[in-house]
Amino acid sequence: MHQDCFSESYRGEGTPNWASTTEHPDSFYPSDVAWRWLDGFPRPVIKAAAFNEMSTYQMVSRIKRETKVYVYAAQQNEFLYSARSNKGDAAVLGVELINEPFAGNIYSSPLRAVPRFTDGWNLQPAYDVVLAAHIRAVDPEALIFFAGVTWADVHDHAAYSGFSHTPDGNQFRDRSVLAHHYYAPPQAA
């Protein structure tokens, strides 16, 4: 899964719009979800994103409120389905939780700009409770790939990581893979 901000509305990719709808941010379950799914496929909502930069959407506090409940539930179901569907398939190496995760709203919480902080405070709880535990329930032998904030990938990400343990605990250390990314710049050679 590659996410810049969990929704087509925010110029991200992968997660359907109903999982981060903006029409009913105060309700638990948006009333218009059913008609969006009548044709079996979510409709992309990209009009707003086409006229605004992705960072405009990533930095608004509302995204956190909107996406947390919907996205966690949607991702749990997505990973359960994927783990069940791919269990035992020799062509599937493993499951990657989130590719190139963003730190979040660094303006409301400037510490998020520090990768060690975001890895441990933001990502690790989501990886443990929301995602990895659901995959392990279906396939305890699956390899789980996980990544930290990408600008932490200086030389050896493991040395700079803010994770205190692998997803779902150190008992799965032999089945957890740090998904290292390297970009130049900003990383040093």
C-alpha cells in the first residue's frame, strides 16, 4: 500500500473515498456510502485535489479526525482479506503495511518532523494494534514489511529508527522486515 494521505481526495492513492469522506466528518458512518458502492467500485473525487497541492491537504487537522476511524477499520478489513487470500501462495513474499508513510501534521505537532518520534509514537501503535495483529491472526508465518518515515533513512535506518520492537512484538522478529528506502537527496550518500 502506498499512501501519501490515504485518499484520492487528497491526491493519495489506494484507499477508497468512503474511507475518508469529507461530507459527514462528525458521523461515524457516512450516509452516502451505500450509493457509492452500488456499482461495486468507489468513485474518485479528485476535483479539489487537482487545484491544490497535496501538502495543502496533508497539513489540515481535519484529516486526522476524518481518517482515523474510517481508515483503521478499512485497513483492518483490507489486510484480513489480503492475508486470507494470499496465505500459502508461493508467489507472495509478504505483506507491506504502509509504503513511505508520511509523518502527519508537523505543524500541529512539530515533533512529528523528527523521524524517531513519529516512528514510535505514530506508526508503531498503528502497525501493532491496527494492522499486524490482524495479519498474524490469519497467517502467523507471514513476512510483514514495515517502514518508518522516509527521511529517516540516513545510511542505516535501523540505527535511526524510532521503533522499539517489530510489528506485533519481538516474538515475530524473524518474520518482520524493515522496508528501507533511499532517496538522494535528502539522505547522505
